Amino acid sequence: MLAIRLALERDADAVWGILEPVIRAGETYALSQDLKRDQALEYWTSEEKEVFVAEEEGVVLGTYYLRANQHGGGAMWRTAGM
């Protein structure tokens, strides 16, 4: 059964395995295509984001984050990255 849960530090390798080909392709995020692992994980898991993983039978299959779209009065609106 697929489970969605908050990402944990132990998920870093799995999250990087998902993010690396997306970053290298350069088609989804306005990030440098030669971004290093630590830099990419720092971007993905920065403090203003809630990061989740989709997991099935202990295997992380996907990841996404939610963050406030704006500060102040617009903070209730969320932006997602997948």
C-alpha cells in the first residue's frame, strides 16, 4: 500500500535519486544542472518547506514539498514542488 509521510533525514539518498535526473534534465526547475547532491537536498528541504515522500513497502517512490505561497496574509496559500 502506498503511504505518504513526512520525509526524514534517512530518506536523503532516495530523495536525491529522484531529484538528480530531474535537475540534470534542466526542464522542471530553474536550478543549475550541475547542482551537487548537498546543494540540491538543501534546496529541496529548506526550512520554509514541508517535505513528503511517497513510499511503498519501504521504498521511496516520489517526493514533493509544500511551502507558503506568500508571507503574511497570503501564507494560507500553498505552493508545491514535485
